[in-house]
Amino acid sequence: MPTPRSKPAILLAAALIGLAAGRPQPAAPATDATLPLLTTRGKAPAAALLSRTQPEPPPGARTLRHQPSPVSVRRPVRPHPERPDPAAAPGPRPYLHFARTSPSLSRADHFRVGSITKTFIATVVLQLAAEHRLSLSDPVAHHLPGLVRGPGLDGRTITLRALLTHTSGLHDFTAVTKGTVPLTPALAVRTALAHRPSPEGRWAYSNTNYVVLGMVIERVTGNSYATEAERRILHPLRLTGTSFPGARTTLPSPHGRAFTSGGRDVTALDPRVAGAAGELISTLADLNRFYAALLSGRLLPAPLLHEMLNTRLAHGHYGLGLYPRTLPCGTTVWGHNGRIAGSYVRTAATRDGRHVVTFRVNTDKPTRPSLESALLTAEFCPRAP
């Protein structure tokens, strides 16, 4: 029996419980009902997603923007890592939502992201353009003389912009290797040159384009594309779960298992099967943070971010390292997908980077591509009340 002293406490607790019960609870995100379809209909072993929504900043708050690197007219100066403006208001913390279909996948897992690597590579190239260390109109041969030369192809006429937009005509070397044969960058290019090119100027997705861009980054900076991406993107944004593994076949801990569509375990994989076109390892949170920073203007000056989102050369299919998708409700999201043995990943974000989602499955690809559209629609298209 409660003592007289405990009665007020009991009454207060009951009142608080009553208030909580009467307060409207947020509805479960629509993606919670859609995500399991990737396993039940798509036949993936397991699926997970993490969404990030940045609330509107307080009125008058300053936001972080790209800080241009100093450029010397006589001698290029290597840029310092991005330093956030100490006077900028930190802004409200983003809302995060994690969902999964199985405990075999965790929120902190590391996994291979495949062609999402291309957005990182494109960002480095555009930063070098901002520093006047290269121009997107440069011919490939200006930086890599003699590398691209074959029937119907001439590196003296193919520009870096053509590589970025997949309009160079270079054959996709992974169409030959099926993404299972580790190659050096030079051998990947030679493999592509042994096959008939696409007509120059026509959009044709090719991993070879980004292998060549990785070689251009190394020629211009004297460092590997991995070193440049780490210094310019990974470290400034504190993407501690993201790495370029090089020849390392293992995943950092924690990680789950990865399977081919036939059920073979391919958790251990030589990343040189993809190189600069798809070797990256990351996490759900890191990918969301990267695309939010990129699209909000923290990594590129506004004119080059605008250029990145220009799909004219690729006839609406592709920008420079990312592509748009217009959903049934009229919302257009930007991002990239990634497919490599044992992993399929998709990141999409609103144009301002305030709303981002990344989902993954631990197999090569869901067997029903329409499920990807359904998941993005559930995330970005508001439901009727």
C-alpha cells in the first residue's frame, strides 16, 4: 500500500503517462512496409536502409559552404582539407531512421558500394577543376598521351567531360571480365580498346571512363585517386567508415556476409575488379553524410556543382558522377547506385541534400528493379493524410 509521501509521485507519473498516451505518435515511415519486399519479392537475403532528414535551420543561421582553395598563378598550391567556418551555426541535428529485415545486417556494417565510387571520383576531378589544375575540356591525351588510341577512338578528341558523362565511346571493360577479374588500370583500358566503341557523343555507361579518370587524378596530383579522395573528402567529412581498399580482399569490422544471386559467399573480394570505377567500401551513415555535404554545396563551388547536375550531354541520363530520378509524385532525387559481387546499394537525395536515403541488400541486385522505385517513392513522396 503506498505511503502518503508516495501518493503525489504516483499521481504525477500517472499524469505524465496520460499525457504521453494522448500525444499523437509519429506514423511509421512508409519505407518500413516497403523494405521487406526486397527480400520477399526481390529474393535478397537481407536488406537495410538509413534515412537522414535535416530540419530547416533557424532563421538567419549561417550554413557551411565550400571554401575555395588558394591557387597560385605561378605554382598550384595543394588545397588544405576543408575547414568548417567556425562562425557558422551548427544547425539542428538531422533526423535519422534505420530499418532492416534481418539482424544479419547492422547499422554500422561496412559493405562494398560499387559504382557509388564514381561520385567520389567525379568530386575530386571537379575540385581539381576549381583549382585550375585541369579543365573538363582537356583531352585525355593532354594528361595521358597515347593511352586511348584504337579503331574509332582517339584520346586527343575525347575530353574529361566525356569521361565523366559516359559519352566517350569507350567500351566497358567489365562487360568482358564480368566484374570477377582483377586488372591494373592500364590493362582495363587495353581490354576496353580491344572492343568496338560506342559512337562518340552517345550516352553509354562504361566503367572504363572512371578508371581513366582515376589515372588522370594521379597524373595531375602525383597521388593516387584514393589518397586524393581521402584528403579532400573522407577526412574533412569524418567518413571514418569509408575506405579505398586497394588490393585488400577483406572488409573492415563490423560487416555481414555478401552473396551472389546464386547464393555463393563472396564476402572476400579483390577490389581491383573495379578499381576507380567501384572499389569503395562504406557505411549507410557515411554515404548519407557524403551526399548531403555534396548537394548542399560543402564540397564544390556553386558553378561546378551546377555543372555536375547538368545532364544535357548524356541526354538526361546522367550528370557528372551522379544521375537524377523523377518519382511519381514529381520529386526529383539525385544520387547513384552501386553493384559489385555480393552487394547492391542505392543512395538518393533531394537537390539541396537535406533529405537522403541509402538502402542496401547483401546480394548483387534485387531480382525486381521496380522495387527500387517503390522504395524511393515511399521515402520521398509524402503520403496523403
